[in-house]
Amino acid sequence: MHEHSLNGVLHVFAVLAARAGKSRPEASRLVEAYLTQSLGLRDFSLSLDLFGDLLDLYAEDPGADAAERGLDGLCSRLDALLSPADKQAFLLHALQFRSTLGGSDRLADALMDRVAAALRVPEAEWNAWLHWVAGTADSPDAPRCRRFHREGWRASAWILHSPWTDRLLLRAPEGALTLDDNPVEPGWFYLLEPGAILRDAGGQPAYLCDIERLFTPPATLPAPIRFEAQDIHFRFPGGIGGIHAFSCCETGGRLIGVMGGSGAGKSTLISLLNGSRPPDSGRVLVNGIDLYAQPGPLEGVIGHVPQDDLLLEDLTVRENLDYNARLCLAGLSPSRRAERVDAMLRELHQQDVAHLPVGNPLAKTISGGQRKRLNIALELIREPSVLFVDEPTSGLSSADSDIVMGLLKAQAARGCLVIVIIHQPSSALFRMFDALWILDQGGYPVYMGHPLEAIRHLRDTAHLAGADRSVCPECGNVMPEQILAVIETKDIDPDGRFSRQRKYPPEFWHAAWRRSSPPPSAAALDPPPAPPPQTL
């Protein structure tokens, strides 16, 4: 937030605090929470001093005239400077000011309505915020608020869904609750970041995907897709490497990350799951249909994006996509095919470079990120139900990586099951995944579950300190590199130096994972009502 914007926000806070008759220490505490939680400031002494001076000024005349003096001009300037997310954080903290008044104060309510209108908050959004902060989220008039609770939980939470900012927010009116291992203050609100984990006093987790289902109408859910691997084993000729006892059961609408060191078998696993290489034993099922025994019904259902692109360097971006569409969508009319190509170019934000030849890695015409997006588009244009992607962020900048992973996350949101091989993602990208598979040397699966639970499991298995935390308590960031660092911890020789020998072999991690979480059983799931959709 710009410094001028922050000063304007502090002015409005001071007006509201003076109207509420708040003492300077109490009001400063609320402002401090806003500065630290919403803006992430650490050194906020100057801002608090400014707020205190403004509060003293407005407190001298707390009547209606003082409260309204200059408010319209301030809000007009803030409207031009603040993003919707900034406006939301500011107004929700302002509503907490208002809630401390207690009872009914029409002037204070009118003042808040006036600020919200000046900041152009949609009326439906504003009404939902009022219900949420007031604790009346269960009202029929508050469809964007839901109470989240599950059997056996020792806490409850009120969740606000904000379409205006595309965010989910949390309030816990009572009960011990932690968000990403940090305590939740009763009555305060918190932003639910991607991959967030809630825990009650007993440590029972609730994941963000569980909370998102509160706001997903059944009619909008995609056709069911269930992808299963049942006890897959594979060995290369000579008995070297391969995949050991891999089982999984995933559904559509999820983004899965696959991590592991070099040579751990990530690409081998993907080739077994996408139909390229039959396993020595075990089965791969899509909605109950065996991928290798009955490949016909599953033709076109599974897509694969290799790490190396398959682009024709002499053709333009549009021509590459159109050529691929002619091969994959031969049954469509030319006009329908052209519509599909144009829609894909818009979705990938490639309209500006659609006329440029793609070139080659040594004579580039388009950027690496644009090449990667086009390579993914070659598969997405035929709309597969299950998509495998091999290291989509390799060699890309952080900005391009965010764009590519955002594209894959959007495909998952539409019901596609997306499985991605990833190598040391950033904290933000790591949080995007709904589940994480970790392989160790020799193709041993050593973890399958929620990404933020991985480091907890590994630390606990190795009896390392800090096993109760998975994120930084200060900034909320995750360090995915810790995962491989713990798995590949070196042993210490008699001289107290790290040796080349690993302290824990792959078999140790694999056995520990099997003990803590046995392989999923497909029999425990209800059979799907119909085969998966075919897109060719």
C-alpha cells in the first residue's frame, strides 16, 4: 500500500474511533492488528503516532460534524488508490471498531455505510460483511457466509466467501483454533491462503478444499472422475530402479504435485500412470476402467505435456495450435475448431503473440514462458479429464512460473485432475497443490497427502525438533526444500563429520509412511455412475 493511502486509512480509522469513544490504547491495539495482519508491517511506530494524534484531534469534537469533516474527500482518494482486497481488509477492521460500540448507534452505522458506498463496495458484498462481523452469518440473508464444523471438532468457524475479491476469510467466535499452526484470536478475521490448514484443540485438521465445498453448489460440480493406481510395481531390465508398491486414489478437480530427488522415478511413475508404459504388476483405473486392459474407452481422456516442447518452429503460435487441433479434433467443423483455437489463445493470454513464429530455443521469437504455455495448450485444446505435466516451471522466471501454475490450477478448478512433476517450487506455488506425492531413490513412495503436512510427517518420523510447525510463524511462508533435505540427511562419521552415506535409506521412509497411512483402498469408495467423458 502506498504511504499516502495508508495515511488516508489512518484518518478514517481515527474518525471511526473517535465516534466510538475508544480510548487511545484500545484503538491503537486495533490499528496495530490491521498494520501487522493486513499489511505485514513490522515497524509501525510512526503510523501509530500519526493515528494517535488524529484520534486526539477528532476526539475533541466527537459529534457528527467532526466525524464527517473531510471524510468524503478521503474516501474519494482512497477509492482511486486501493485495490478491492485492500478496501476489504480496511473495512473489515473498521467494522471491528464499530462492533466494539455495542448496541445500536445509527450515526455510526450510517458512517460505515457512507464509507463503503464511497469505496464502491457492491451492496451484496457489504451486507455479507455486516452479517459476518455481527455474528449473524447463519441468517438466510447471508448466503455468502457459512459455519464450518465437523463431527468431533472442538471448535467452529465462520467462513466468508467474497466473490468481489475472490477470497475466503475466517472468524472463530469461540474455541481453540489454529491457522497454519498459529493461534486464531476469537473474533478477529483471517485470510485463508491457498493450502491453509485449520486445527482444533485436539489437532484434528481441516483443509481448504473442505471449506471450499461449502460454497460449491452440487449442480456446478463437474462429471465425476476417479483415478486409481492399485499396488503398482515396475522394474527396469536388470532389476535396477523402478517403482515400488505405489497406490493412489484421486478425483477430478485437484492439482497434485510430484516431488523427489533426481533419479527417484518421477517421470517413470508418470509414464506408468498415463498409459505409456505398462507396470509389471498392479492396475491403473479411470472410473473403474483398466487403462491397459481396456484402453479403447479411455482414448482421449488422458493428456500428457512433456518437459521438452513439441512445437513446430516455422509455424506461428496460432498455426501450431490450429495444426494440433486439426489432428486431435478432426470431427469438428472448421468454424468450431477456429472458435476453440481462439478461446484457448484468449485463456492463455497469447493473442498478442499469436502471429509470431515460435522459433527454437537458440533463436527465440517468443519467451520461455510463452513457449511453455503454448506447449500446455496443445493438450488442453482437446480438454482431457486427466492431465500429466512434466516440470512446467523448469527454466522459467518466478513470474512466468506463477502464470503457468495458475493456468493449471484453473484447469483443476474446472474438474480436471492435474498431476504435475515439480522441482523445488516457491512457497506460493507449493501452497497451490491440493496433494503432494513424494518419491525417494529407487521409486519408493514416502509421502502422499496434504503439502503442508509433509514436513511435519518427515520431521516427526526422524524425531527432529519443530515437528509441530509446517510454516514460518512470522510470514507464513513454506520452505519446500526442507522436504528433500530431511529425506536425504547425511549420516555422521566417528569424527563428527557428515559422510556420503544417508542416515535414513528409502526403505525406512517408505515403511514409516506405510505405517502412518496405509495405501488407499478403492473398495472403500462408491463406484462411479458412468464411464469418464470422452473428448475425441
